Amino acid sequence: MNNFDLSTKIKAIRLNCRRGNSESELLLQAYIDLLAENPDPEALHELSILVAENDQDLFHWLMTPTDAPQPYQELIKRIRQTYLKSP
């Protein structure tokens, strides 16, 4: 995937991260900012699948990662860690 494709994917994910609650948005935006600095096609793909989920489920999983489906748990852990490390 070239830089243009990665940039386009990041922009699309940013739009999909706009949620009805600020808590989810803050967590997701911090992780996207990290990926924008060092684009990783696999991580972007993984995140694009997560943000396609229902808003209420996503919020619940971000707040209570152990309730998330197994395939999302590691990603949600990384999202939360990134947010906690952000200034």
C-alpha cells in the first residue's frame, strides 16, 4: 500500500471514529494519531473493522475491554494504552 492509500485510509477511519459520545472519540483519535505518524497497513485494517461496529457496543468494549469479543481485545488494549500515554 503506498503513502497516498495509507493517508486516504487514515482519513476514512478518522471520519468513522466520529461517534455519539466523546469518550469513544477521544480514545480512538489518540490511536489514530499514533497510526498517522507511523502508518501500519495491518493496524489500519484492524481498526477500520472495529470502528464499523455498533456505537453502543464499541463504547462498551472501550470502557470494559474484557467484555469485547476476543478478536478485538488486544486492539482495544492498545487503543486504551495509547490514550493513557498521550499528552
